[in-house]
Amino acid sequence: MTAAAIELQRAIFARLTSDLALTALLGEVRVYDHTPANVTFPYFTFGRTTGFDWSTSTEDGSEHLFTVHAWSKEMGKSETLSMLDGVKAALHDADLELEGHKLVNLRREFEEVRYDEDLAIYHGILRFRAVTEPIG
């Protein structure tokens, strides 16, 4: 069985890259685990992923905290905030299919937008919490 964290990231990638609202906003949704050289803006990256045992006395389970980062070169926060809103709409309370696992819930926990003066880009961060259970 594939690890729940891997299946969760696969499902999130598929959801974000096929989301019509994000595509309408950005023209093309670019999501990377590792950012390529000379990347085209705007884009998203997967950030930190942390897993915890969430088992009970009768059932196995895992808690996953993960971040999605938005990167924009547009002046002002508007594009970055719109990107974060699009990700929230696509993922918050989403019913994603995971191979070998059941997604119990998926919730947004935190978001932040800041300007990086050294890079001259806006950086948005969304943190989500997901709970999964193995199937079978």
C-alpha cells in the first residue's frame, strides 16, 4: 500500500491542475514539488508535509499537515490572494479519492501573504490539515 501522504499529494495535484476556476484565473495552473529553473509565474509549490498518528483504540488513522505556496510577480497582493482563494475553494472540505486510503476530512487551517523584497515577489502560504484512514 502506498503511503497516505503520497496519495494525498497526488490527489491534491490532480485537483489543483484540473480546477476550472484556477485555470480561468491563471490561464494554466502550474504546481511543482520541486520548482524548475526559469519557472513561469504565477505558480504553486508543495511545501512542508508533517504526519502524525491519529489512531484510536479501534481504528488506524493519520493526521497530515501540509502547505501549498503561491508565487506571484504581480504588483500588489491581489493575484496572490486570488490564487489562495482558488486553492481554498478547490481543497477545503474536498472529497478526494486516495488509493488505499479514505480521506476523512480536509480543512484549511492558516494562510499568509507576504512580499519578499529580496526576490521582488509575493509569496502566499496555505496550511491544510487532513485526516486519513487506511482502507481494508
